[in-house]
Amino acid sequence: MCVLGLGLIGGSLMRAAAAAGREVFGYNRSVEAVAAAKVDGFDATENLDEALRRAAERDALIVLAVPVPALRHLLEHIRDAAPACPLTDVTSVKGAVLDEVREVGLLPNFVGGHPMAGTAHSGWSAGYAELFTGAPWVVSVDDHVDARVWTLVAQLALDCHAVVVPARSDEHDAAAATISHLPHLFAETLAVIAGEVPLAFALAAGSFRDGTRVAATAPDLVRAMCEANADQLLPTLEQAIDRLTRARDTLAATGSVADLVETGHAARMRYDSFSRPEIITTVVGDGNWRAELAAAGRAGGVIRSAQPVLGNQGRSRQSPP
């Protein structure tokens, strides 16, 4: 496996894959990050062409672990040096990545991915092998997806001790707008408002800390994810503004915020009891398998062990590349 980008997610992926017994090597443009990875015993280089030559020789699974603005540069190099390699990503938006991959001509070997894990910290030093343990890891089931590549990407997620959530890219982005990108904007808003009240920081405790945690994320990373998902984030933001406006109007008129508070509390309680049934019956590559997995994921289903593969149902898991 070849990881391109050794920040928090890429660096954690490299560690987790190595811990699972995979042969893994990586690239980062920062000499300092590469040096730190080498000190920790990992195989890393700042030479992109060298990394891609190795990937092509081994038919390695290439993982894009950089923000959306950096994708085109890497994809053009992959197209020139390792176009036949299976390809995935760990980016927080899927539609924008899909478009970039399509435009470069690498779509047939690409399956999008997104581990729903992270911290407010960044860089190689922030990574750790257990970051993905128990986390949902979206593996895309768009119409073009190849069964072999899908199985490789799903197995990578399972090897990192995540649970696989199959989803179409557009549906992923709509959901991510509500549970990731909108919370980032709310966190920034809360931090700005509190920062304008001198006493607020002195009084701030758990509610402020929890509500603004992700505002500590590097601004360029927040901008990259929100701006790349603008089409899905805008209607979600409008819905949030509408709910807050109604709450403001009701508070002004009646002195109550009961509707918003009670509805929000009920939704949060549903999340706490939300069931994730295991997807076990779909055979990858058989018939309408992409649509079956998308429907199961849409209903909250997850994959906790390798799915059977058409023509290979007797094996319980796929060997890592």
C-alpha cells in the first residue's frame, strides 16, 4: 500500500496498516514529516516519482490522503506513473474527489473512501494506529465501482479496525454536511461570539469546550472540506439558520425556546440508541450489489467482516495487496 500524504489521517493509516501486517510505504512533500516518519521506523520518501514507481511495480493500493486542493497534482502524477494501480482516498468529501478523478481519467480503478475519525490536531506527530478503531469508514458504491477494487478498500478499512459503511458519494456528502461540515461552522461561530465578551473565556467550561473543539482545527483544512462540499452544505446551513431564526422569533414572542430544545434533545436521544445492523448477505460483484449495499448503508447498516465476493464465496477475507 502506498499512502500519499502523511498528516493526521495518512500517518495514522500508515501506522494502522503496518500494525495489521501490510507492506506500506508513503510520500509527503515535507522533508520534516518524512524524516519524522523514518525516525519512527516507517518507509517514507519526499520523492513522489519514487513512491509511484514502487506502487506501479507492486500493483499497490494507492491512498490519497491530502486535502482536495492538492489532489489534482497527485492525480496527474499517478496518471503518468501508476495508472493501473487501484486507487482510493480518505478525503472528507466524495463528490469533488470523484470529479477530479474522472477528469484525470483514473475513474475505473477508483473507489472513494472516508474514515469518520480525526482530532483537532494535524501532522505526522498527531497520528496513531488506533485512530480508526470502531469508526465508520465510508466506502463508495457509485455506479462505476469495480468489485475487486471495492473489496481491497473495504478490507483496508477492516484491517484498521473500522466498520465499513457503503454509500454513494452524493449521499455521503449530504450526510457529511450535517454531521461534520455544519458543526465546524457552528464551532467557529461560537468561538467568535464568545471571543467578543471578555468575561466569557474566564467562565468557559464543558459546554464551550465541547461545542468549539473542532474550531481548533487548522483553518485551511476546514475551508477545504466546507468549500469543496458547498453544494450540499449551503442547504444544510440554510436549514440551520431557519431553525435558529424561528427559535429567536419564538423566544422574542413567547419567552420560550421549548420547540428547538425538545426537538433537539429527542434527536440526540435517537442517536444514542441508533442501531447499526450488520450487512452480511450481499455478494460483491453479484447482480445489483452496488445498489444493495447503498440501500443497506442508507438504512444504517455496516460491514464488520469481509463480504463474500462473486466466484470466491468460500474465502472469509481477501488478502491485502
